[in-house]
Amino acid sequence: MRAVVTEFHWSLPSNTGLDRLTAAASTPIGLNILGGVGTWEREIMLERQREGIAKAKAERKYKGRKPTVAVQAEQIRAMRAAGEKPAHIARRLGVARSSVYRMLESALGTSGGLPGTVAEEAIA
């Protein structure tokens, strides 16, 4: 009977400079430091973003995302009342089909809305 030995060698590309770090006994500490620096950079970036948004809001330049389906709610309801299917309504108005279902559900006060469900039958 023969013994079979399998060795797995894992290494990073040598140009990253991390190959020496991963070979050391202090690998977990080094990787924790790198992770901490990444987290710190992300927090600073988000803080700057919040400051920029606050400044733009103060100058009335930041208005947020424009509502798409809410503006077209009456048109969606009228098209559905005329017998158009939600998929056709979505295609014609350039919105997602799920947004059409959501708008129709909010008009009826139902939940769910997947095809074939009670909410879909109520919409039909």
C-alpha cells in the first residue's frame, strides 16, 4: 500500500507585498490592521459624502431622486382600468413591472401582488 500526500500552496501575487505578510506568524494581526484601515477610509468617505449632501441641501441644490411611478399613478390606474396588462403598462411608461404592481396594490390597499395571487386577482 502506498501513501499519497497532497500539499496545497496558497500565495498572493508577489507584486502586492502581502506575500511576506501572509507567511508570517502575525498574519491575523496584519490582516486585521489592513481591514481596519479600509473600514476607516470608508467611514471618512461616507462622512464627506454626508457633508456634501448637507451643503447641497442648504444651497437647495440637492433634491434627491425624482419619483417616477408616483407621478404616473393616475395614468397607470387609467390604463389598467382600460384593460391593459401590467407588463404592457410598464413597457409603455418605461418603468419596472414590479413598480406598476406596487402602485396598483397601493391603490387597492392590498399586499402581495405576484401573478396569480389574491392581490393580482383583485387588480384584474
